[in-house]
Amino acid sequence: MSEVPVRLAECNPNDDLGGNMIIAISGLTGSGKNTLGEILAKRLGYKLVCPTFKDLAKKEGISLMDFQKKAANDSNIDLKFDELLKEEVSATGGNCVVTTWLGAWILNADITVYVDAPSEVRAERIAKRDKLTVKKALVHLNERDEQNRKRYLKVYGIDIYKTDFFDLKLDSSKNKPEKLADIVEEFIKTRSDFSNRKILAKSTNVFQSPAGTSFLPTSRKSTKN
């Protein structure tokens, strides 16, 4: 069986970050990716791009889970959604923050950020947001994460549980959203000398940063194995 490709987007040869920048933030249900994206976009003065299945489900007058089941049987829904995402990003002319499940995989992003937290913490957030019991919220997020994973594997060959290629991996249970935004901003500032720091990372394979975060020594990987 062939290995799952890391990313679908091809590497950008113009990777000096001197011009417009696309920041892709991904994460599982309740991870805090949208909250971080909103704060970061506001601070940087960037356009926030965050289309969701929730919006499409609402338009059709059905629940999110029912819409996901519909998408599981019709891959065109995902493909059309992702084409719309690319169009919306292109329309910004760059300098945007994208907070979608697959943005980091399908977009030619300059910086990729993965936000995570233990399932119990994510369940508590979902319970508070959607007025559910924590037990029901935990069932909901586990079901949604697994449905999305299976669907993306089927449609794209992408495993959303494989996140080693991300530039930054942040634990939102250990830092408040504002602190996470500070970390991303600092990373952007140091990104210009990232190639020099790669040499120092060869022995450790990771740059240590504030608690709950890590800087990976590569900003991009091609889909070639």
C-alpha cells in the first residue's frame, strides 16, 4: 500500500515571505483554530478566510452531522468546497489567514500552524458552545473527527492525524489564544532566518519553543516519498 501524501499543494519556489503571505491554521473539532485565526488576522490586518460545512448545512436546513454524512456519499461536495476555498483565498490577493480542516494540505501556504488539545478539553469547549453535556460533546467530536478523517482519506488520500510537516504545532490547552497568537507572530518574525536555524536542528529534529509548542525544522514538504 502506498504511503499517504503529506500535502497536495506543490512547493512554492518563491518562499522568502517578502511579499503576500498565506497562513493556514488547521486542527480538529474544538481545537481553537478559528479563535486563533480571528485574533491573528485582526492583529496582522489580514483577511480571515474560514468557510465551513456548518454554513453549507445551515443553507440546506440540515444538521452538520447529516451534511457530513451526505458528503461521505458524494465526494463532489468536498471538491467543490475546496475549489471555493481556493477561489476565496485567491481573491484576497494574499495576506490572509485560513482556518479550515484541509487548508494546510491543499493550499500553497507560506506558514502552516496546527492547533491541538486533549479530547476532554475540546469536549468541554464544544459542550459550552453548543449547550451540550460534556459526555455528548465528546461523542460528537469523536464522531466528527473520524468521519472527516475517513472522508479525506477517501477523497484526497490525506490523513489529518499526520501532522509532522506543520511549521508550528500548538497545544491550546496550555496557552490562551492570545498567547498562541504571540507565538505565531514571533515565528513570522524569525521565519526570515529559518534556513540558517535548520542546520542547528539536524541533531534534535525540532526547535523547542514556549510550553505547548514546537517549531519544526522544515516549512514545506513535497508529496514525494
